[in-house]
Amino acid sequence: MSIKSIAAKLFAKKIYNETQAWSMHPVASQETVFKALIKQAKETEFGKDHHFDTIKTFADFANQVPIRDYEDLKPYVEKVVKGEENILWKGKPLYFAKTSGTTSGAKYIPLTKESMPYHIQAARNAILHYIHETGKADFVDGKMIFLQGSPILEEKQGIQFGRLSGIVAHFVPKYLQKNRMPSYETNCIEDWEKKVDAIVAETYNEDMTVISGIPSWVQMYFERLQQKGGKPVGDIFKNFNLFIYGGVNYEPYRAKFENLIGRKVDSIELFPASEGFFAYQDSQKDKGMLLLLNAGIFYEFVKSDEFFSDKPRRYTIGEVELAVNYVMIISTNAGLWGYNLGDTVQFTSLKPYRVIVSGRIKHYISAFGEHVIGKEVECALQEAIIGSTVRVNEFTVAPQITPATGLPYHEWFIEFEEEPQDEVAFAEAIDHAMRKQNMYYDDLIVGNILHKVVVTKVVKNGFQDYMKSIGKLGGQNKIPRLSNDRNIVDLLKTK
């Protein structure tokens, strides 16, 4: 065992103990964060507009600070972008993370000197928890790759702008710099396909032990490696045993990945976003990711089925329940206040508080009142695949409201790696699983309002071609699992 791996184990134990200290006192941890946020933002323009000097309790805050999405917060953000100080948070942010918006085009999410360290610490601590629990630390001596956006930043009004993953690339600890791949020059390549080819060339002969990224884009990297070597990725990288991912559920990709790798590898799930690093998988044994309650973020939760009512109740951490779908609302030390992140979560544990990401509040199908969410379609597909040879590269679901004949239905657009032997039976299996997942969907099928699931096959690389056509190939971009319209699926090439 190397000195580096011994040191990693000792450090992992220290971080584990520190985590235990705050995670066992969740309500107190959040109360501390809440008071600190209000105190530090009293003299900002937002703080004055919302009378932060009178806020003593969460009830005061909920009365004075409405839930907002980016569009609602945009007038404040635009002032900060122009270089004004003390608007959402004291002074100016260090960075703006540029993300893709929906109605607003590009979104600019502030990162401050107070918030930035938590992005780095959370990613580090996820790995350290893995080391502490499993005792595996030899991988720290090998090469690690993090598939990410370009680290090239532009500066305006003393603030640097870029993609979150590119910003984070500037904060890789010195002790990891020698292990980290790809090179800076390769990371700067904007064209995703050229970038993946360059990464393959750089890493092919290296001792890669850790690989990290959004599953859909890591899959492309693995496929290119396999094409180059003519053998499984696990044979190319014999010591590769840890995959770190975030952004989407890994389960729909797991069978394909294990086929590409040639064996099973451990995995760690992360829940990062430009708005904050919210959770990471702290255990290989327990379901869900540990919600970070001491990391400069105050959380509120609104039940998703109440979210669009006039005055939905806002729950704090001590009031949430298991297996309820919540919209997550955040206030942060980067200057986001009562901010609707757009993600929905469910709690899998209340001691400590662990969550899974169940979908997006804007990504659902409710053309007939069924309100199907991302978690449900992912679980249904996973159940349909069990015991079969089917492997799926990518998929999305949309309603077909006006079919040429017959009843409307949910149409599943699937790009298969290995197609089902019996397509009708496979569609039946998905439909059966969906009816167990969502009672409203079941009622519509039983009531002869909806036809059963229809599966439409997408051509090989069809999803990649779609993302390329809209300028979102690679980086942090990902396909929505479902939508309430057909804007995406109408552009997919099908068989």
C-alpha cells in the first residue's frame, strides 16, 4: 500500500467523523445555515427589498420571500451581470456558471467565494466516504478522468463566466493534478466528438482507475475505446474499478456499461448543479444520497402534487416524509433565495437524510391527468429489462394525443443496443410496470382512456444526432426522460 493510499484512508476517517457530527443533528445544522444566510445578506439589495432585518424565523422568511424560478430572479441577476455589487449576495460573485435555459435562453448562476469551496469539498468527500466504507484506496495511485466542459473562461465586469465543470477544473487539488486526465489542451476542445477522440488517444495506454461523468457521454467514450482496442474497456484499463456519475439515473445504462466494461465496477452517484452541490452517495449499502445540510444551502420542500396551487405549503427538513415526491427549493450563499431548482426528490432515509432525484417538475407527462414523472419511467424500463438480454442506449417518452387511429397513448422512443426478441411482450412489460408505478395511469388504461404503451425504435446514435442538431452534444447536457409535448421526439430519426 502506497503512502498516498494510507494518507487517503486517514483523511477519509476524519471526514467521515465530521460528517457524522452534522448529519446526526440535521435540524440544528439547517437552522445554523439559515441564520447565517439571513445575517450575511441583510444589507444586499435583495435583503433590503425583502426586509431581511425583520426575519427571525422560517415562517417570516416564507411570508416575505416567495418561491421563484430563474425568470423571476432574472432582474436581480442582470444587475450583477452588469457589474453591480451587493445585489443578491455581498460584493460580486467570483463566477457565473452559464447553463442552458428553457424559456430564458442562457442562464447565469452566481458562484461566490463562500459557495465555491463546497462544490469542491462535496466531490472530494464522496470519494472519501467510499474509501472509509470499503477500505479501497489503491485507485488514488492511478489515473483519473473527469469528462467535463472547457475550462476556458471569459471575464466581464470583473466576473468570470463559463460552464460549471470548466470552472471546477480550475480547483482540482495539487495532489490530484499529476493523476488527472485529460490534458488541459484536450479539455479546451469545444467540439465534443473531437474531444472524445482526443481523450481516447490520451488515455488509451494509461492506468485509468477512476472515470467520472454523465453516463450518456461516458458511454460514448467507452464505445470509442472499444472500437480502438477491439476489446472491453475493463481489459484496456485493468485497474478501472470506480465510476462516478451525476446528472441522470445510472440504472437504465448499467447493463450497457457492464457489457462495454466487461465486468461490474463500483459506482458513486453525485447530485451537483450550478446552483449548488446538494448530495452524494455516502454508502454502497444504503439507497440514496446524503443531503448536505451544512454546506451553505437552506432547503425547503414542496409536495409536487401541490406545487402549482396558489399557496403551497413549504416544508423544512424536519417535516419531510419518506417516499413523497417533493420539489426542492433552495436559498444559498451564492445569492439564490427561495429558488425553485426544478428537480424533484424523494427521501429514502430520514436518519441520516438521504434522497434520490425523482425527476424535474417541468419534465412530466400529464396530458390526461396522469402526472407521470421521470423516476416512474426509469423504474418501469428497468423492471421490463430484468431477466432479458435487452440493453438500452437512451430513451425518452412523450404522449401521442392525436393518433391516426385508436386511443391516445404514451410513446416510448428507445435506442436499443440489444433489441428485445419479442417487441410486443417488451412493450407489455413496460406498460405493466408503469401501471404499478402510477395509479392514475393505471386508471386511464382500465378506463379505456389510453391505449397501452407503444415502443418506437430510434436509429443508432439517433439521440446523439438530435443533441448535435440543437448544439447540445456533450458537456452537462442530457436528454429529458419525458416531456408533455412532442418537441423532442418529432426530431428523432426512427426505424
